[in-house]
Amino acid sequence: MLLFDSSVDGVYTRGMKLQVPKEPKEILARMKSVRKQMGDSTIDWDSFSVWHANQLPQYLWNEWKDELKTRGFTWQKFLKLLRMRTDTILGWFKGIREWEETAKDIIDLIESPLGEDIAKK
């Protein structure tokens, strides 16, 4: 349950946290496939691979959109915030970070003062 503090315009209280969704292994496989298609070169294609077709953002939006909309997020605001966690997503993509740790980092950013600020603009 999300709570809204009506005494202060636009300030959301921290009620129920967003839940870590199931690891999207099929999306990870597609990201790796895109990266493989880019071949070996001097260009670092990793960021392109994780953002290709917005597959991971779309998955997370579909999992969390009802709660995010309640907090004031739109798809565009969510993308704006999520791009700030490209490093975390790359860690998951490269096998350096676990999915749960990655998702929790994203949730923490959404629930941070910066996330709240982006949601209400």
C-alpha cells in the first residue's frame, strides 16, 4: 500500500516498498545477443546493448507501473531516472552483480529524494 501525505502537496511517504521482480533472464539473453552481434571492436557496445529497445525498462515499468503512477511517475520520468542506474544494469549484464542487488539499487533510487523530485516535476 502506498501512502500519500495530503498535508504536504506532492510529498509521498514511504509506505510499501516496490518488490524485486523475477529476474528477466530472457531479456538478459537478448541483451547478450545484441552485444554479440556488434562484434569485437574498439567501440564499447555494452551500454547500447542494455538499452536496446528499452526491454529492461519496459519489463520494470510493467511490473511497477501501478505503484509508480501513484507516486507521480510517467513512462518518460521513469526512463529519465532509470538511466542514472546504467552502471548497475551493466554490472548485472556482465555478471558482476546479482539481479536482486541490481533491482534493489533501482528501487532505492526510485524511493530516494531524487526519485521523488523527478516524479513530481
